[in-house]
Amino acid sequence: MTGAPANAEPAPATRARRTAKPKATPKKNKKARAFWLKQLHTWHWVSAAISLAAMLLFSATGITLNHAASIGAEPVVTKSEGKLPAALLARLPAPGDATDPLPADVAKAVAGTVPLDPAGRAADWSADDEVYVAMPGPGRDAWVSIDRTTGTVTAEVTDRGWISYLNDLHKGRNTGSAWFWFIDLFAIACVIFTLTGLLLLQLHARHRPMTWPLVGLSLIAPLLLALLFIH
């Protein structure tokens, strides 16, 4: 029996095995998993910290809104009156369809006679006998009226209490542009918190058998309630 020469070329299959790249080792898989775990944990806790206070507020007001009919609140109405000097009364624009704010000096005089400052607020100039400025806010309604003939300034504030105030913050009702943008940023933080939580569940699911049944329940329960009980 003759053996292969010592300097013989290795067979093609042997060369392929020698030149083939080694498969990913368990060590590399563990390093990748550790990297993503660290990233997800970081994004998860940062988004949780950023949205924590607002999430508590919106959760609590979700309960108060759901039970709004059973939470009694007695509105407190405060009325006040004042009078504009004739010189300032003459500076009021003529009736029309515009919604421009009151002239600065007129608004300043109104704020000095009643406890409301209409500066920068849109005014209703359509009536011949009065100028009306609506000034609603979270948890309250307010308005100022100027009689064009006599210069009498009438103001009224209806305060519905702090629960109504918080409920309006939840709904973004009469809260202005700053709160409008805050709600959007808060919602983005909540989305990040939820998605990173879901990915962390996926990474730990192998050691927690109830993970996906509970996640499925979180989807199925509200879906069934909506389909069966909301008509």
C-alpha cells in the first residue's frame, strides 16, 4: 500500500475547511447580548426617569376623568368691574371681523381695573356695543368685556377646582403651546420606555416562561373589551 507523497497538495475539501472563517463563538454572542442589554437598560431607565412624574400625573388623572361624573365640584364664580378713561375708549378699533388683541395701553388699563390681563389675547371685535376677550385656562373659564359706549369693563372668572385643572392638563385643554409640545415629548419618552421594555422582555423571556402569555394578555384583554362591550 503506497501512501500520499509528503509534499502532495491537500485535497480541495481539506483546503476549504482550512480557509473557511470560523463560526461565531458563544463568547462573541455573549458580548453582543451584553452590549444590547446595557444599551436597552440605559434607554429604559432614562426614558422612565424623564417621564416618571408626568406618567404618574396622567395615570392619576386618567382615574379622575373616568370618574368625573361622581367627583363633585362646585364652580366658584368671581365677578369684577372697572372703567376705562374716555381717551383709551376712543383708541378701540371700529367693529369688524378681526380678532386682533387689544391695544397695549388699553390692555394694561384693563389689567389695572380687573384681576385679569387680556394682553396678547384674541379679541372679538364683531359687536357694535362691546369688545369681548375670552381667556379660558385649565380648570377655569374667564372673560373680559368692554362696553364701547360707557367704557365699563366687566370680568368674570369661573374656577372649577384643582381636579378640573389637572384633568384639563391631561386633555391639553386651554393649556397653550408649551404644554402642547410637552405632551408630545412626554409621549415620545413613553414610547421609548415601552419599546425598550418589550425588547428587554424578549431578551429575558427564555428564563421567564410567563413573559409572552402576559404580553399577549395585555393586547387581548383591551381588544376583547372593545369588541364585546363597546357599542
